[in-house]
Amino acid sequence: DLVAAQAPFVVEARWTVEIDNAFFWPDWAFEDSWPRRVASYEVHAPPDQTVRWREAIPGLARTDREEARRDIVRWDLKDWTPRDTDITVMGMHPLVHVAPEEFKVGRLKGRTDSWDALGRWYWSLTKDQIRLSSNQENAIEKHVKDKVGDRARAAALKDWISDQWRYVAIEVGLGGWRPNRAHDVFDNRYGDCKDAVFLWIAMMRAIGLDAFPALVRARNPLPIESDFPKDWFDHVIGVAVREDKYIRFRNTF
């Protein structure tokens, strides 16, 4: 909280964010509506790492320079006062979106220069986790045997998970992106959002229905730039399409 005897007053702040992976890169955004006299943002990356960016507002001055073992892109902003059109959701002011062209999580390499490439990486990371034992599949068939219609069967599985599986998030290293194996989640009766979703997908496939994961943004209020692929997402839901209509599985823990 800022307290001053009278306006104007000036606050000077500087901070550094060090990212230990080449995937989640923070955008430059203001989380308030205070005018800026001077502001700057730098992205430092190894020379072999191509940086992509999208400037969200006009009037930014961009410079590039090289230092030992790093290339630096810098944006400067002077005498900025937000306009009504600058304010997006919850008062957030995006200035620059940044992302790596290539990234590596664990041993899996991926790209963000297209949605297709990003989707293929996520599917390669998760597709082998959707397996159940024959005993588990039999239990699933038994659970939905009295349900009539695809939508009712899909909803019964969703409600079963919501009622009987606890939400527990243990996300270390690659576990922040890859769900646990569905047969382990089934037996353990707990998991986070992606564990529950991929369990639902495995259950759906066990009864002959297809379903897919859908990455969404649940907590970060910045809008998604649909033509700038990057790691916009912080949550997973499940989606199935039956008779040209969507069946969605949302976490209700």
C-alpha cells in the first residue's frame, strides 16, 4: 500500500524473474492503472534460443544486444498513461507477449511457432498415460451399465470421479505437465486436474467413447492471443463430441 502526503509521488522498483525451463515465459504486463514515467523489460536468452514476441501496445522502443552467452531483447516505455482501450480483464495491461520458438521439458522437445506443433508436443507427452487394467475397465462398465445414451454415460463417469476422487496436486518437474498413469490414479483415488481429466478420458475409451484434453486458462486474467501460440494455459478440462454437440468434463473437486 502506498501512502504519500500529496501527489505526485514516484515509486521505483526493479525485479528479476529467472526461469529454469524453456517453456513458461512471463509476458510484460502491468497489473495496475498507475501511470509510468519510465519502464523497461528485458529478455535474456542463450544464443541458440530463438525468442518470439508480440507487442501488444504501440509506442514501445525495442533494442537488441549481445553479451557473453546471451542475447538480450529490451523494450522501453516512457510517459505511459493507460487509456480505456488498454484495460483488458481485471485491470491488466499487456504490453509484450514473449515465447521461445523451441523448448524442452525433461527430454521432450517441442515448438510454439504453431498451435499444431504445440498440440503434438502435449499429446506426445500424455498419450501413453491413458491405460487401464482389465479389472478397472470391468468396474467402469459395471458403473454405467444402467445408463442410457452416450451423454448419460459420460456424465456418470464425470460425476463418479468428482464424487470419489480427491484433488491432490503433487507437481514436480515433468509432473507439472504430464498426468500420472490413469490406472494409478484409478487405484489411488486422488490426483490433480490433469490426472482427473485423463482418467475420465481413459474411462470414456473403456466404454467405447472418445474424449480429449482441452487446455484452458482459469487463473491468469490476460486474454489469449489466438494467433500467437504459446503456453497460455494453466488448467485442463476434458471434451468429447457426440452428435455434433460438446460434452465437457470440468473439475468439480
